[in-house]
Amino acid sequence: MMHLHVKSVLTASLIAYILGVTAFLASFFVPVMSNPEVQANLVLAIAIIPAALIGARFYYRKGHKTKGYMVGGAMFLVTIILDAMITVPLFVIPAGGDHLSFFTDPGFWFIGLEYVLTVALYRRMTKVTTQHTIGLEEIK
């Protein structure tokens, strides 16, 4: 098993978190749907893909070999902590929510699963393309 590089995970998670929260909050300024909370969650579900990819790219840019599911899970765990410490107190509680409603929302867990799978898929695709590139170089 490869080692998890904590500092890289923390930075990658912070990058993805900032991008995700920005997309989530920005969606409230462009009302398209009648329910702004559903709209914000939909925007986040879409925005989390590039945010997770950018975070994963940051993590793996130094050549770390950690498994994608482990990195994705660690990044999601950091995001959960950031949500508990920042997102819920600053944005959810003033809107009438609480920690329990935020963390028991099925949409939160769907987006979390999407987050972890995106990071894992990124890792898998980079491994495949690297192996393919190395194979082509050996043929030349």
C-alpha cells in the first residue's frame, strides 16, 4: 500500500473545497430554478467533478502513487471537516438549517460519493495513460 501524503491531501482538499463552495454560493445569484437549494445542489453536483479533478491533479503532480480511493476518501474527509467548521456555521445555520440536517441529506452523500469516485477515476486514467505512453516509448 502506498503512503498518503497528508500535506498534499490537505492542500488538494482545500482547492476542491474552495471551488465547490464558490460554485454552490454563486448559483444563488443566478436564479434558474424555483427552488434555490435544489439548484445549488445540482450546480455543486456538476461543479464537484472539475473541482475534484483539479484537486487530484494537484495531489498526483509530484508523482505520488497512492490509490485513488484512498486519496478521494481522505479528501472527502477533509471536506467534511471543513463543512462542519465553516460551511454549516456560516451559510447553513443562518439559513435555518443545522449540522444534522446538512450531514443527513442524501444529496450530501451522493456528492461525496461522486467526489471520491472522480478522484479514483482520475488516478486510474492517469495510470492507464502513463502505462500506454511508456509502452509506446519502448516500441520506438
